[in-house]
Amino acid sequence: MATVAIYSLKGGVGKTTLSVNLAWCAATLSARRTLLWDLDPQAASTWVLGGPGKADQAQAMFSKDIAVAKQARPTAYRHLDLIAADASLRGLDQLFHDLDKKKRLAKLLGELAGYDRVILDCPPGLTETADQVMRAADLIVIPVIPSPLSTRAYDAVVQHLGGRTALLPVHVMVDKRRALHAEALARHPDWPVIPMASGIESMAVKRAPVGVFAPRSAAAQAFAELWRRIELRLSA
Ligand SMILES: Nc1ncnc2c1ncn2[C@@H]1O[C@H](COP(=O)(O)OP(=O)(O)O)[C@@H](O)[C@H]1O
Ligand SMILES: [Mg+2]
């Protein structure tokens, strides 16, 4: 089993969008037994993939003796399960702090050996939760909008990690006609690119991954290509 965290210091940069689409690619294109674990109290991945789970269970998994694998439930897509988020996760940072177990998340992930791939949709911020994620993930995928502020946030994460965890920065919401975007892409030609696309925004309206309702779109192909690169990194 490999864990891929979708993380950024910033909010609104495309973490949930990447999480849902990459999880779908893992399940559908790679036929991996895949779990999307929504760790963000905003519960956006949960909403896209099928609505809330049992109320206020999301945090209890970390504090009580609840079998995490039993919290996973199937989605509409073959091979893709979900552990739902809810508002109780707002207290997760405090809980991790009080528990004083640095590898709590890593331990729970150990109970999910029935999956090939676990995707973590993370809340923003350099928090206790982020530290747990960084200790537990095999690879951290970081969406970066090609702008100076997003790049700064990425640099801060790199510095914080000090080379301890494998990172994959991804340029997202890219509009190559914009000079700033073109310059950022030229600086990092090796970073994968997800275009700015209205089809991606529609995900929240259709409540489905892009590959489901627009499989031939450039956006769907970009997610598929990104997933292939992630699989290569995981097998390296
Ligand atoms: N590549 C993209 N093209 C167009 N809109 C996007 C793209 N990626 C994300 N968005 C939109 O940006 C907003 C924030 O994305 P989201 O994935 O929810 O970010 P986060 O999880 O980091 O808060 C959403 O409205 C989403 O539809
Ligand atoms: Mg989100």
C-alpha cells in the first residue's frame, strides 16, 4: 500500500480537485484498490463523492479504538472507497497535540493494507495534522498556482520538510496565455501541469471526477498523465 497526500500550505489551490481526480484515476485507469481519505473538515471530497458519513465519526477514529477500515465505504466507482470528513475534524490539530503520538496517522494507515493506494485530501496549513501527514505519506503532491505567492508557500513547505519526504509539485490552474504563468512554467519545465479549465470547475456541479463526464477533455488527460507520473514515482 502506498499513501499519496495532496497537500498545500494554502487553501483554494486545487487540493480537493487533485484528490478526487487522482483517486479516480488510480481506481479506474490503474485498477488499484483505492481509498480517498478526506481529512479536511470542509469535506469537499466527501461532498463530491457521495455525501456525509456517520455524523462526527471522522475525528473519533484518531482518538478512540475504532477500526478505520470499517469506516471506509464504497463510492459510485469501482475500486474506489471513501473515508468521509465532517466538521468534527476541526478539532484534529488540537487532538493530535493532546494525544502526543507523532505517528498516529501512520499507525492508522497501517490498518488499511487492503488498499493499494490511499489518497489523503489534506486541510491547508503547517499544522499538527500536516506534520502527521508528512510523517505518514510516501509522496506529497503539492498543487502550485503559477504565482509568486503560491511559489513562496511551496518554498516554505520544502524548507519545513528539509528533504525528509518525497515531494511532487504540480502547476495547477495554468493559463499559458498569462505572462506570469508562462514564466513560472519556464522556470520549472519538469513540473506536471494541470490547465485552468471550466470542465474542472464543473466537477462540483456534476459531483463527479472529470474523467467520468468529460473523458476526452484536456483536463481529464492531464490528470491521467499526472497519475502515471505518480505511479512511476511510487515504483521507483
Ligand atoms: N485546474 C482548474 N481549473 C479551473 N478551476 C479549478 C482548477 N482546479 C481547481 N479549480 C477550482 O478552484 C476552486 C478551489 O479548488 P479546490 O480543489 O476546492 O481547492 P482546495 O481543496 O485546495 O481548497 C474550486 O472552485 C475548483 O473548482
Ligand atoms: Mg479542499
